Amino acid sequence: MIAWDERQSLGVDGDSLIYDGAVTQDAITELSDRLKDILEADIPDRKAQRNIFAVFVEMIENIYRYAPDGMGRLVISGRSGDIRISMSNAIANDQIERMTSRLGEIRAMSTDDIKARYKQKLREPQEATSKGAGVGFFEIARRGKGPISFLFEPLDDGQALFTVFTDVAVAR
Amino acid sequence: MENINIEATDRSPEVVFDFAANTFLIKGESYPEDVTTFYNPVLSALQEYLEGDGASAKSMFTFELVYFNSSTAKILMEIFDSLEEAAQAGASIHVTWCYDEEDDTMEELGEEFAEDLDAVTFELIVVEA
């Protein structure tokens, strides 16, 4: 059964929602439907609800498109009252340098620059293969508070575990 | 041209294109399984209209989106570019961008699309949630 591993209410410190498994279209539908209900119940701040949801969709769609084995991990957790959304999937080692450079660029941009670059990217043709940071990462960067964060952890077989996360501000 | 009437789903918007009345509506949420499969017929029909009756008619486009993903944003940009092109060539095109009062991101996104529209008239409207 495709479902979040639900541990505690969102907004509390710690890992609240975890999904670890195949990211299929059915999974995207099930997880997003359930997440909408959870956000409605646990996060009264409607702006935060929308931002969390938007980041989640971009992240899970990223895993769907780019994870070599179609598998990934999503974690939604509380961090001092704000909500952290993170995605992880395997990535070939030869992709690390390019992703580091592209995401590093976004990390260094101001919010205004991110919005401007996002708009430019909307007019670029759809990329058939991953050519670094697509529009999705710009969306994640604009919705989150603070710069987008990412890291790589070595795995076997010429792959690394690629993790991206950002925090969404939640009003008290 | 045959009207388009697509019902909303969890992940895709309601689309109502009335070619006789020259009114066009996209409403709801948009993060469909396959953006291309969903929007290609919509884009094709729009193109056909703008090259035909739409070139001389007075057209009203209403967008009432609660959420859309970045793939959809690309489609919206394509739609707005087509509308602007048609309007520059003489078509009368009005766009209404509706957003929830509390949703400043949706308001902002509307403003960003509006930036590149000169011949198309654009209106931002608050709607009750």
C-alpha cells in the first residue's frame, strides 16, 4: 500500500512523514492527496500549507523523472516550528559535479534573481535528459526560506545518494 | 470548432473553452501525471482558434488556479506568449487572473505573467476561497 509512514503531527520537532520507495504516478497521487489532508489538519498557516505542498510536488516529480531506479525518499519534518521537506535519490557519480555547480548557483542567488531566472527557464524547451537544475529547483528555492540545501553521500556501484532539502517558514 | 469541456480531477484543472462565446476558463489545481498529454489538445485548439475566429473576435480568458507545478507554469507561459502574439497582430484579448485573497504567491505569479503582456489586457481579481 502506498502511504506515508506517519509518525507525529507536522509542526512538531522531528520526522513527521516519511516515504521511502518506488515513486510512481500512483504514489504521487496517493501521497499528495494524503498530504493535503495532513496540512489542513496540522498547519493552520495557509501560506505555509501551499508552500510545503508546492515544494513536495516539485521534489517528488524530480525523483520520478530523474532517479535511475525510480526509487526515492521524502521526509517532511519539523525544525524549530518551521517545516523541512527533503528528497533523496541515487545519482550517478558523473552527475555530481554538474548538480553541485547548478544548485550552487541557485544557492547564491537573491530571491529576485531566482524569480527572474525561473521566468527565463519557463520559456526554455523541455529538457529530455537531465541537464542540471531544471525549473523545479527554482520553484523549490523560491518557496523555501533560506537557500536551497543539498548534499551527496557515497554509495556503491558508482553512485551517490543525492539529497536536497529546504525549510518552509510557518507563521506562529 | 468543438468546445472543450474537461472536468477537474485531484491533479488537473477544469478546462472550459467555448469557441462560440469566445470565453476560456482554466480553473483548479494543475500537476497532472503527464503535462504534455493533458495540455497538448488544449494548446492545439487554442492555436487553431487564434489563427481563425480568434484573430478578430473579442476573447476573454479566465485563470482561477489554486496550485500549479513548474511543468504547468511552462504551459501557461506558452499560452500567454500565444495570446500576446495574437493581440499584437490585432486580436482583442482580455485575461482575468483570479487568486485567493491570502495567496500572495498566486498574486505574484499573475503579476509576473502580466509583465510580458502589452497588447493583452490583464486584470488581477481576488476571489473568495
